[in-house]
Amino acid sequence: MEWDMIRVNMASPEFPVTPEVLLWARKAAGYSLEEVATRLEKVSKKIDVDTVAGWESGKALPKLTALRKLASIYKRPMAVFFLSKPPVEPPPPKNFRLLAAGDDRSLSPETLLAVRTARRLHSLAREVSDGLGYELVVDLPHVDLSADPVQLAADERVRLGAAFEEQVGLKDAYEALWYWRDLIEDVGCFVFQLPFPREDARAFSEFHDDGPLIVLSTKDEAVGRVFSLFHEYAHLLLRAGGICPSFRLDYLSSVEGRIEQFCNAFAANFLVPAAQLESVAADYPEPAGERGLVSLAYKFSVGKHVILRRFLDLGWVDRATYSEKVAEWEKQRAKAKKPQGGPVRQEVKSISQRGRRFSSLIVEAADRGLIAPPTLIEGLGIRTKFLGDVRAKLTA
């Protein structure tokens, strides 16, 4: 970023910010003029849409209090507003949701912030690794759509060291998520969990030679995150990262539709291999019944949808049965109350969001005196007094 700043007279009640930068910051954050004006009403009832538009056009200047609030809304350091021109940032990953007919909604501010945060964490990992003298090694095969996702899933289970006996021994989806996440991070990926609405996406991914990114939504259920983890992993194998919605797009005949079909097939076959499913399902008198589906989903640490879809793909249920069940579950999900989580210890939240691989880099850099407290706070997302707790959790 080019920090070419304009001169600021601190004695002035109004600050000569760059109008183009204010406009850029709002649009990059995903807010409309109306949304910003509404949030600024807490600063002054005199601020309205015309006021904000005036700042962005250069017809007026914001005061310090309003400027601080803008920095808070846009999640930017206030110094950014004094740049002589907007900085250049890469666009968000390809939004696969836009492929669906009639769905042209913009990404929410929460999702755009998650993209920026993930990219910043990746940049931080690179900087810290350089300081530590480490090379960020990535061991990820490169495939294309001509590959067989079923065979690729079997090969990757072997390569990653995924043992079926360990998988069925996991106590729940949360433990499964940690198990699978560690295996994927061991081959050089960074897996982050950040808050963004499920209506926007369940996950997104981005390939980098020095650390591919998979970002899961904390707003999704644990079983959903498990499937998304391997759906996005397949995107990385294809070197075709993107933002993936909560609904299926594999019916599309476009290249993007084929990518989604490939990634769904890979994830399903990786998590629920046909031979193992057939063996385990044989123990149930009605595996396609509600009790059978729930039990099998628990056994494989996936959602009921995944088991039912495997039955459909393997020809064990027909399309009508599949569609009827899915529609019934969606109605139940819409009526169900969202569970309210309790307080979470800071070190647990930090490692859960950042992952063990990234967190270990930051802790080691801090212990060796290579990063300042602000970088530590940004990296782990906690205050410095919790560093010992994070260190203890990582080594437990």
C-alpha cells in the first residue's frame, strides 16, 4: 500500500480527508449510503445521506468524531482516509452464487470483512515465517476436471493419512472438524473460521503457492463445516477457489457448474466412502429411514443430507424420495430455533478461528521477540495477556 498522505491540520475541527478514499472505503466494505448514515446518527442527528454523500464528493468535510466512527464501521485504520488516492486491493474471490439465475445480491459487509481478514492473516503468516526463517511448504496435487473425483477422494484419504477407524471413533462433528482440519493444515493449507452469514456462503477458498486458504463460516453447523472443508479442499486441488453458497449449483452445465459438481462429489466420497457406507449401513434394518439416516450421519460425522445424497448417488434411493426428504428437513430447519452458545475461553476462540498452524507461527514469533504487541493482537485476535493461555492450549 502506498502511504502517500495529505497534510492534516490537527487544530481544525474538520479533517481534509480524500473524498475518493471515503467512497472507496464504503463500497469496499459493502455498505450503502443509507446504511452508513443510519449508523452515524449516533454521532449526530444532523448526519444524513446527503451529509455522507457530501463528504464523498468533496463538498464537505467530516469532523473527527464522525471520522472515527467511519473507521469503526469500515474496519479500517483512520489513517487510510488521508491517503492521496484509494489503495489497490484484489477483488473478492469468484462468487459462485452469482451463477444462480436471479441471484445477483452483493456480498454482505460481514463476508467482505472475512475475505479481507483471511487475506491479512495469510499475509501475516508469510511475514512471520520469513522472520522465523521458515518456508511455507505446500504439498497439494494439481488436478483438472478430467480427474475422477471418486478415485481422487480415495487417493487423498491415503495421502492425508485418514484412517476410517479413527473417523468413526470421533465423538462428534466438532471433534471431526478438528481432526480433518489438522490433516489439511499438515499439507500446507491455512484453515480459518470467521463469522459471515450462511445466506452469503458456507465457505470460500483461495489458492496461494505459499499457503492456500480455506475459510469456513462460524454461522454454519459443525457438520456443514466438515463438508465445506473438503468441498473447498477440492477447489484448491483444481486451483479454482471461490465463494461457495449454501445451495447446490452442480445442476449447471457451465464450467463453474462442473467445478461445483466435482467438488461435491469429492467431498462426499472422501467423507463417506461407498465401501465403508455399505458395510456400516448393513447393520441397520432401515438405513434410509429417519433413524437410520441420523445414526449413519452421527457415525460418519456428517449431516443427514450427505448420507441421503450418497444413497441417491449409489442408487439406494430414488430422486423423489431424496427430494421429499430434503424439502421436509428444510422446513424443519426454518422453524427450528438457532442454538445459543455460551461464553468461550479466549484461547479456545483464538485457536478455533485461526487454526493450530497459524497460531503456532504467531506464538513462536512472539516468544522469540520478532513481533510487536499490535501484531500479536491482530494475529491471534486476543489481548496480549492471553498469550500464555494460547501457548498452553497449543502444547496440551
